[in-house]
Amino acid sequence: MVGIYSYGVYIPRYRIKVPEIARVWGGNANDVMRGLGVFEKSVPDLDEDTATIAVEAARAAMRRRTVDPEAIGAIYVGSESHPYAVKPTACTVGEAIGATPNMTAADYEFACKAGTAGIQTCMGMVKSRMIPFGIAIGADVAQGAPGDALEYTAAAGGAAFVIGDENTIAEINETCSFTTDTPDFWRREGQNYPRHGGRFTGDPGYFKHVQGAARLMFEKVGTDPKDYDYAIFHQPNAKFPQRVAKMLGFTEEQIRPGLVVPRLGNTYSGASMIGLAATLDVAKPGDRIFVTSFGSGAGSDAFDITVNDTIDSAEFDRTAAPTVEKLLANPTYLDYALYAKHKGKIVMQK
Amino acid sequence: MSVSRFWRKIPQRYNLVGTQCTTCGRYFFPPRSLCPDCRRDGNIIDHRFNGEGTVVTYTVIRSASDQFEHTTPYVLAIVELDEGPRLTTQVACPPEEVKIGMRVKSIFRRIAADGESGTIHYGTKFVPVE
Amino acid sequence: MRDVAVIGVGCTEFGEHWSTSFRDLFVKAGALALEDAGLSGETLDALYVGNMSAGRFIEQEHIGALIADYAGLATNHTASTRVEAACASGGLAFRQAVTAVASGMEDIVVAAGVEKMTDVGTGASVDMLASAADREWEGFAGATFPGLYAMIATDYMHRYPLTREQLAQVAVKNHENGAKNPIAQFRNRITVDTVLNSSLVADPLRLFDCSPITDGAAAVVVVPLDRAREFTDSPVRVLASAQASDTIALHDRRDISTLDATVAAGKRAFAQSGLAHKDIDLVEVHDCFTIAEICAIEDLGFCKKGEAGRLTAEGATALGGEIPVNTSGGLKACGHPVGATGIKQICEVVTQLRGDAVGRQVDAEVGMTHNVGGTGATVVVHILGA
């Protein structure tokens, strides 16, 4: 049965606190933190980008479980901040994990759900026996326009999921999606920063699609929230996932391990996937997990997952790579000036 | 660095693929196609290194070439891989933390780029082992 | 094999020569050397010119031909060759000239060196100088030339009793000597505090531990010893010419703090000349960085590893000391126009052996020169006698 064979996460060590951003733009730090439920966000080092994050996440997955690199038949990297507009990040990842040349690869873009779209593609290729293993990665060094509300949460990080169909640590019982053409948040080619529709991003964007995909899933598999041990929703801030969880009937306990945004920020294509990884970090065999991602533009991918015994077996070594909690601990804080330098926001002489 | 020159050594730069002379057993990273001891009698094969090693010596670069401008100060070190060979590399840690004898492991990072429109050069740096 | 003698020397002022081009620098030095030798150009059989990187600094290759042309020798179709070994280009050009004369192949030969470095920005020149090291595996990783020598200093100071102050005294002594040298780029005296308060370039090396970026040229004329007296009353004999190589990258060296190529070339030179260390009255070493002078003194065998710092602090290497090192002011005070340095070293030893080193004369009958390429991948050592 197709499912998750291994997973890995990478989060850079630097952070900037929300009050420090508020200080520069004259915002009220307490209002912002209360309104978003986010306290700090991750910042990449000067020599990190989506490709380096994607590689480290994939390597972490490969350290936790032996995967023959030559058996990896596909790699998909989803991001809004691919280092090249033309030249796939997936090729660099393939080379860095030794999977080349007998594989297919491509980069995906679908705002924050590009990574989960990659999971779905790998599922199809593995299930149909086209390939033994596929890797789906969601990674971003997200950009928020200076002084814009999104700057408080746009963060850096990524997760990689190796999809296989035997001896998985967690089976993906079902996946389904809800997709429309909705201009809630976008970035035109050549522009540095995205734009968004303000409050329009809420109900017509996030809530409509997350609920759409979630309800489609309940119908398909005949479940309701109490059948699940954990739930993870896309987390652009802490409020949206908390609210949609309540609307759907999930409890705070169910979403707690997967709610990493307060200390991490929104890692865009990495967001739901890092939330899922954080949940798998603590999950036990038999646990059932509900995931619904969201990407602006817009769409949501839902997954119904059951954890297997293999997660506790000798074949899978969770300790071979850092857990999300370990990656969130002991960060190094930057002030706004260094943050701006790290994020390339300072206009340099070309 | 030119496109083809960078590309030619991608497995070496990304994955620490060096060489070994099976005639005398010596390991080489950076790779060598000719063993300095055995020369034409040496049989050379590829060898992928583990990426773990120790800092032998280091400095903190504060005045860099144009390519690395604005990334200073950074730590440059000679790291001795556990298998024996030594290489020159950056260590991604605060300058105050680097010490001779420090254990380090390899990570994948962006080394440099050919300006704003040229290719990006990825490669291996090292971080302290916790 | 014939004995070889130096019969003429010439050196331009070293410094930032905004108004002087590459070819003008060479012509000046060449003219001074020929004037000193009492020769005119059409008698020259061959020219060997040391130059590291005109291709990058001024986008010009084919230096041998360019120099012959602008020195007025193209009309005679004089043979002219560019010699390159990074910072040892000058010393190697001298060795090529000596070899040509010693073998009997040529009779009257000029060995010269020239570098024009100030037509590019500092960031660009840092990158160009890094090509003396291993571009693929040192430069690509972010190594700079000062960074490589700084790693030697870190290793050295971890293992041997060298203090930061002793290291600084190398620069202080060289400025003291440079103050008395009319061609030196820096004629100012400095103190240990000047060095210790200057900005860090690559820890632990500071600005004043580093030789500067410089324009300059130097030239010498060599002939068979048995013809020397046709031209001069004070020929200087070449007693030894030695060269050695080592790994290009510092990380491949046997011992980071020992330049094995210096050890090898030094031993070869002493063997060729039949002389011992006590016979050497002065030595011009390659102090591209202060730590390089410390290593050079030891690796040439003038003292044991770990002792050169103490010797420097005690004044043993000063003008009045037991073994004067870098009476010219070295690379630190003279400046380091890369290809010219090795020839300038020959000029200084010849000048000292003739008794013409006004203001900085030492009592000398035998002198040694030591020229290094990169972090020690090429070393050229010569011994000259009055």
C-alpha cells in the first residue's frame, strides 16, 4: 500500500522575532503577535537557499532509512522561491543524493501546496508501479515585502517525503483535492515580492479550499474528525489552522504537535509538510493522521494517513536526523539589519 | 567559474566523491587521477567520503575577493577527513567557535554565484558536530 | 658547465605608478641594468622575463615578445621568453638565464621581472593573486592568498612558541630597512603597535603583516664568468642556482608550517656551492607575509623550527645582526610587484656584495636569495659571491 517510506526536515538556525520587525515598521508588536499567533520566524543563512534546504531535508530522510538512491525514480520539488526560474531544483537534489541519472524530475509551483502536489504525483507513480520510490519536497525561503503584513511570517525551511509502497512507516489511505481559479495571493514573473487580496485571502481563499478538500475526504473515506488522532492544516499563521480545525470539528489537542508556525513562521511550500513531519516525530503505530494543505491560486490537498509498526522498527531510525523540535530549539537571533542582508532585501551595486 | 569547469566536478563538490589508489591504498580528496606514489603503476577508483573530519587549521577571512564580498567574516579551514585526505573548505559557524581539533561534518551549501544572471555554484561546507 | 656572473643590475622604484604602463616599467628597469653593465641592447643574446599574470591584470599575454619589442630588441630578433611560477617568476627567470649561460647556449642574457597590478580594483587583484594557489580546490572554497598564509600562521602558533608581537617585529625590521632603500614603496618606520592595531585581513594576519599590491620592474645582466671583466670590475659570481616544487594546495602538504620546497631548494643550493650556513652573510627571503619570513629562516636551515620568532625579537636578523634578513626591506616594505620581486632580490644581494648599499650596507661576501611561488609550490634559491 502506497505511503511514506521515510521523511526528513531542514530548518535554518537563524530567527528574527516579530517585535523586532514591528520595531522597524512602527507596528504594535503585541497586536501583531496576538493577531497572528506567531512570535518569531526562521531566516536562511547567507549561503542557504531553497536548493540547499531541499537537499538537506532529502539527505535527512535518507539517513533515517536506507533507500537505494538508484531506486528513486522521481523527484519533485515544490517552492515559491526556486533559485532558478528555469533550471530545476529537483535536478540539484537528484545529483546531491546520488539518484541521477535514471529518474524523472521537475519543479512544482502552487504557492504553499506545491510540495503536497509532489506527494500526490509520487503516489500515482509508485502505486501504478512506474517507479519503486519517489521523493516529494516542499521547501522555501519565503519573501515578504518589507513593511507588509506577510513579512512577519514569511520563513525558511523544508521537508522531504520518500514515497514507497512496501514496509512504509505510514500508509496514505487516500488523497483528494479541491482546486479553483482564485486570485487571493500571487506574484507576477519578475516581481520581487508577492501581493495579496488582504481579507479576501481568508474565506474565499484558505477557508473555502481547506474545508472543500477536507469535506471531500470525509465523504470519500467515510470518516469524521473523531476518527483521527492528529490533524495538520496549512499554517500561514496560527489563527487560520486553529479556526478551520474548529470549523471542521477537530480539537486543539489533535492539531497541537503539527502546529509549528508560532515558533517557525510560514515556510510556504514547507508548511504543511513540516507540520506533518512534526506529527510523525511523536506518532505511534496505529495513529491516524488527517492533513490538508493550502496553496493560493488556489487549492488544497487532503491526505488520510495511518501510521504503521514500521515507524518503531529497527529499519527506521528517527534519531538519525534531527526532529522538528530539535531544529526549532536553540536558534540564533538576528536584528532587522542582518535579517535584511540575509534575505537579499538590501539594494546592492550590480 | 566557467559552466563546464564547475559541472565537471559536481559529484566531487556535492558528494565528496574522491579517489583511491587500490595499489597502495591511499585516499585522495580532492580527487587525483594519478597516485603520486605509484604513478603509472597505481590503479585508481572512485571513493565517496563520509563527510566527517577534524579541523586542522583555520582563519577568519575578513577581506575577500569580489565573489565572496559581503559574506565576510567567514571561517576558512583545512579539514582532515576521517579517511585521511585534507581539504580546504568553509566552516559555517560563528568565528569565535572554531578551534583546532574541532569535529565537523559536511553540509550542502551555496558556495558562490556567477553574478545575478549566471549559474549558482553549490558545494560542500562543514558545520561543527554537536 | 660554465660559471656565471652578474655584471649589471637595475630596479625601478616600487609603488603605485598611475602614470607608468607595464611596458614603460620594463623599459626603465632594462635601461638601468644595461647602463649599469655598460652594454648596449644589440649585444644581448636572450631575454628571460618573469611575470605572473599580465593576462589578467592588463589582459596581455605573449609578454616575451612584447618586452623584446618595446625594449628595442625586436629589430635584432632577440630571443625572448616569459617565465611564470606565480610569485617566484622573477627568481625562476634568473635561473633560466643562469642555465642558458652556464650551458653555453647563450652568452649575454638579461633576466628581468615586471608586474603592473594597480590597473584593477583590490577585489579583482585578490582574486587574481589567488590563482597562485589551487583555483579548483582552494580558491573555489573561498580561500584568499592571505587566508592561506593565515592558516599557516594559526597552525604554526598552535605548535611553536611564536608570539603575535614577535611576528609583528618582522614587519618592523623590514620597514626599518626599507626606510633606507630608495626603491622601496614604503619608507616609513613602524612599531609593533602599528602592526597590532592595523585591521584584520585573515586572522591572525593584519594589514601590516601583508605585503602590498605594487607596480615595479627589475632587471639584471648575466654573462659567463670568464667574460665578466670585459664589462665590469666588480662581477658577482653565481655560486648556486636551485629550484624545488611541492604540492600546489596547502592542504596537501606534508606539514602545514614547513615549506618542504624551501628545505629542498636550500639543501640543493648549499650542496652546489659547497658552502655552509655560517658562510652566508645576508639573505633576501620571500616575506609575502610576516609568517613567511619566520618559516623561510627556519626552512632554509638558519635555525631550528620554532626559533625564528625569538631570533627576530633579539635582533639577530636586523642589519647589524648575525644573519641580516631582507636588508632591502623585503616584500613588506619594498612592495611586491609579483614577477619583479625575485629579480629585485638579486639586485639587492649584488648591490650589497659590491659595497654599494648606501645606508644599509652589511659586511658581505656571500648572499642568498629565496623566492617562493604560491604558498610554497615553487621555491627558487640562489647563492651569489663577491
